[in-house]
Amino acid sequence: MLPNEIQWYFPSNIKEALKLIKQPGVILHAGGTRILKTQTKSVKGLVDIGGLDLNYIHEKGKSFHIGSAVSFGEIVKFSRETDNLKMLGTALSSAASTPLRNRITIGGSLKDFPLWSNLYAPLIALDAKVNIIGSKKNIIPIEDYVASGTIKTKHIIKEIIVPSDKDLIWGVKRFTLIRFEYPLFNIAVSFKMKNEIIEDARLVITGVRGRFKRFKRAENILNGQKLNKGLIGKCEKFITPKFIADYKYSAGYKENVAKIYFKDLLSEIAGRK
């Protein structure tokens, strides 16, 4: 429960909002789902982003610019209505529940990066970028946003830039025992292909040690080849996710399940080319 004396702020521009969140205990507020996972006694102020004009989806060339205040539900709806952002829309359509998807924002989920997030695997597989505003404006790949430690700094996410997936062959999977449960991991695979030859393979898993993993040795085996059962077998041994054991499953069990899911997903993609 939030303290009664909490301070609300309603900035009219990003510069003002950025200044506010640099104060101790002051955090951004959009959908509000982050507060459920926050030590609320440490929260001193909430900065409402409703006046920052960050709720939009714009197509520019072969990319889509998604404002950080856009909810998962809005992305799913946009994907279904326009037949764009299908990989991202498919992944997010299974996240949480309908009421929560209508609250969870893409910027908030990106900044928090919970282990069960359905967001990161497709974004990394799509080679998406994030436009952030901190001490300076910066557009960096989502992958580097996490790996470089930028995610831990004080900044505001303005938008996500997602390349069109219409020329991609792709697939996503997640592992849960029941549908309405946090997934233990999410996987995403994307291929750029020409004349049935893989030109750029991206194999991604989240929920592992280090939050995410790209299997670049497996990708290198796939690149320049036709996807078939034999090729899948060759790259399979280089799909080596590392997990932390939890109260339900050992690390080894999750690793074995993840390998099976990758093999199944690659086989599904090979069958629909």
C-alpha cells in the first residue's frame, strides 16, 4: 500500500519529468502495474506521464515508432486491425490478462524487465531500438540497452522503434503450466530469407541467467543455409540456455524444456516456409 503522504506530479514535458525522477523515491507512473512489484514504502512521489504525448503508433518507412505510454492491449489491437507488428502483437496477446494488458505500458515493461516479460524476446529478435532521454538523447538497440547497463540509469523512454516484420519468417513461444501464469521463459525466432536461404537468423530467449540470451553460434550455422531438419539438428547443440533453479523446477529441467521448445519452433517454421 502506498503511503498517504505520497506526492503526485503532472509534468507537461519530458524535460520536466526527467528532472522530477532524479529526486529520491520519485518514479514514473503510467499503467501503475510496476507499483505492485515495488517496495512501496520507498516511493515518495509519482510522476504522471499522461501529459507527455507518448501514446502513439506511427509508421515511418519500414519501421514503427511506438510511444512508451502505449499499452500492450493497444499494440495487440493495432496488430490485428492493420496486419502489422504481428510478431510483437502475437507475443503480447498472451501476456497477463485482458485488464492487465490494457494497463501495462511498453515503456514501463521495458524499463522494469521482469523475468517473465513477453516483451523482450520479440523485440530483440526484431532488432528493435529504444529512444531514451537522459543526460542526452540516445537511440540504441534493445539488446545493448540491457547489456550496457543503460537500463539501470535515470532516464525516460520516449519510444520503441520496431522494424516491420512483413518480410520476416518468425515464431514465438512461452512456457507456462497454465495460461494465466507467469511464463518461466519466452523464446522468439526470426529469419530474413531470400530464395529460401536464411540471411539473418536471430534466436532469443528471456527468463535465463543474465535476463536474456542470443544463441549466436546457432545463428551462424543457420545463416546462408536452407532451413531443414538436418540443419536444425546441427544448430540444436549450440542452443544452451542457463537458468536458475526455483521452488518448482531445477535449472536442468528448464534447460531441457527450452531446448525442446526451440527445436519445435524451428521445425514449425521449416514446415510453413
